[in-house]
Amino acid sequence: MFSNEVLFFGGFILVITIMLLLDLGIFSKKKDHVVKFKEAALWTLAWVALALAFYAVIRTHGDIVHGVDNFADLENIKNKYAPHLKLVPGDFEGGLHLYRKNMGLEFITGYLLEYALSVDNIFVIILIFSSFGVKPKYYKKVLLWGVLGAIVMRFVFIFVGSALMQRFEWIIYIFGLLLVYQGGKIFFEGGDEEKIDPAKHPVVKFASKYLPVFPRYVREHFFVLKKGKWLLTPLFVVVLIIEFTDLIFAVDSVPAVFSVTKDPYVVFFSNIFAIMGLRSMFFFLSNIMGLFRFLKYGLGVLLVFIGAKMLAHHYLESIGFQTIYSLYVILGILAVSILASVIFPEKKEVDGPVVSNS
């Protein structure tokens, strides 16, 4: 017999797969095309709506994830993943309501946090596409395979990380220090222009040295057959670069969500919804990213806050610091950085002399 966790996890993956197939246009005859703003906006709304619907399921039936059938089960799961909850002995219904509410709040907070941090990922993906000369009509295909690889890597990263944190509690301090360092780095370097030199990228160096790579793009193909030998195209190398980039970002974002919840399933669910929405959000934001000049600074502050929260988690638990407070802080930081970008837009320099109409 399969456990509740396995069945719920399998159902979750099935729903995500169906949505991904619809997003890709598998059931239509639509080929590679440039994703327009309207299409990207609709799919962004669709993924956000699906995440909110999942929140509603968790908020009302979250106990089915771990198969909580009685007070003993509830207390066991509470001690494992939510030790801060105060259960009244014998009050199963009251405890179940409290647990569901907490689980739903942890999911939506983790989802918002991961979605916000994904914006920084979009900055880098835009640089990758422009630096490697990828045609816009192939963006969707490249991002698809990047997302699928990211799902596998996040699964391994999250459940291994959870096992390590339960066995070695001091790891949470390592994660906290890492997030504070990364947040400070992003804040102080947020205004610097980033550049990617294709020839010097570590993935390109590795592929050139150890893999058979064809020297030029071959339309939308990842592989090409030449003289009886299959070769990788530069488009496939770009996919590898995006996978490598996501692995680096996972080192920041996954520990950040662990500051919200210790439940690896909630961490995985929130991560996957944010990643799946990343593709559509890329096309939605790529043309208006320049409008939010202070957003990267906000993300730096956000990582410092999360890192500090992990370093001081024992003290915060002792004074009753709740997940809802983290949600308020995250929303506040994002709102201030976006509002500041709108109020103080970047001034564009005008080249050449000013010509009078008079």
C-alpha cells in the first residue's frame, strides 16, 4: 500500500504535468513562436490562480498530505515539522484546524518568497539569452527543459536538505549565514551592470572540453547528426547553462523557504509552483523589468531578513514570532522596492544636442 504522502505527491505531479502540457501547447498544432505579452500575462495569471487554489486545498484539507487520522498522528507531525504549534491534549478537531491553518500559511508565504526570488533568476536568464544570441521564438522551448531539470534538482535538494536539517540542527545556521552574505552582496552590487562572456562561462568551457558540440545553432534542434555522429548544438548548451544557474539560485531560495517551514513537502510544493510560473513570468516581465530599478535591492534586503531569521530562530520562537509576521515583512519589502521604483524612475540620458523647435 502506498502512503498518503506518496499518493498526494503523485497526484500533485500529475496535475502539474497536465498544466505544463497545456502551457506548452502539446494539444495544439502551435509550433515555436515568440510569446507575446498578452499570452504571457494570461499564463502568469493561470499559474498564480492554480497556486491559490492549491493553498485553499491545503488550508482546508492539509492533513491528508501526511495522513493525519488521530490526535497521536497530529502530535507526531507537529513535533516533526511544526513544534511551535500549541495543541490542547485530546482536542483533535481544534488541533487539526490549527495545523491546517498553519500549513496553508506556510505554503503561501513560501510561495510568495520563492516567486519574489525568482525575479532575480529572470534577470540572469535575460542576460543568458542575449549573451548567447538565442532567437526569441526558441525561448519557450529552452525554458521548458530548464524548468523540468529544475524540478528534479529541487526535489533532490529539498528532501536531502530536510533530512540533513533534522539530523544536524546546526545546518540552519550555515544556511542563515549564506543568505545574509548573498543578500548583502545583492544589495551592494544591485546597481552594477552584469555581463556574461559566453567564452568564459564555466559550462561552456566544460562542454567544449568534454562534450561533442557543434559550432553553430541548427534552428530549434538540441542535437544534430553529422558524419554518423550525434553532436550537441549551442542551444542545448544554453539549456545546461540555465540548469547550472538554477542550481546556484536553489542554494539561496531553498534554504530561504526552510526558514518558513520545516516540512519538505510544503517547501517542494511552494518551490514548484513558483518555478512553473517562472516561464510565463519571464515573458511577462522581460520587457518591463527596467521599470523596477530598486527591486534587486529589495531582494537583497529580503535575503538578509530571512538569513537573520534563521540565525535567530530559537529566540524568535521563544517570543512567539509567527509565520504571518514573515509574510507581512516580505510583502512590505516588495511593496517598498516597487513603490520606490515607480516614484523615483531611472533617468534616461539623451544623446546629442537638444534641438529647439522654434
